[in-house]
Amino acid sequence: MDPKEVKKLEKLYISLGLDKNQVIGDLHAMVSDSGPVTVAPGEPAPTYAIPAPQSDSGSGLNLSEELIRIREQETSQVRSVLEHIFADSEDYEPIEIADQYFSPEKALSGLDESHIALFHKLMSQTNWERSCLRDICDQYNLMLDAVIFDLINVTWKASGGTF
């Protein structure tokens, strides 16, 4: 809107006994209440027909008894194979790493004092919770994932890459 038109509207408001400062507010309300402005007319959205539901003579769910029987047989065969693979064996003997391939002293020689102290702490127990390991690493100002990586690397190098 042109400023001259606003001035004329202010004079009109004064002649009608209204506050001239109300002109700007009324103009703003009039423009903002008009809704979204159409920049260019749009194209109509494509419509798609929804197909009519197909009438089923059955109950809506058809199961093939033969296919179910075949799947059950296959499942039992797979189960028996997996049970055989993952069965606990009483005659299991742990594999010992030969001293000729690995020595802890050789492995520890590649570590700094913090890692060596942590290594000895870890050897005091066979199983650790990850949260406990994180706490222990914090005591030595070490990051757990980096420590695991370092210990694996040093052990690998010390064993000559044989395990």
C-alpha cells in the first residue's frame, strides 16, 4: 500500500472521530485475516479409485494343512541339527596356549604402567561386568574400548600372531 493512501486513511479516521494510530492496526488485521495468498493457481490433485473389496466365499483365512506339515518337519530337522551343534559336551577340555607361543611377560613389555596395573587387576577375576570394567578403567584414566584394543594388539604381537 502506498504511504499517501495511508495518510488519506488517517485523515478519514480523524474526520470520523477515530484515532489515526488505529489505521495501521486495522490495515494489518485486514491483510492478515484474508488467509493464504494464491501465487499461482494449482493443478487439481490426481484421484485414485479404491477398488471394491473382493468377496470371499471362505472365512478370510485359508491355511494349507500340507504346507504347515512340511514346515513343521523342516523345523524339527533344523532343531535336531542345532541341538547337536550347540549341545554341551562333557568331554570338553580347554585348549592351553603353549608357552613357546605366548608369554605374559613378553606381552606386558609393550604396555605402559597403567595398562600393566589394569592387566593384573583384570587377571584377578575370570568374568567382568562391562560397567565394572568401565569403573576400573576410570581409576587408571583409561578408556575401556581403547584398553581392549591395546590388550588384544599386544597379545597378538607377543604370540607372533599364532592364535
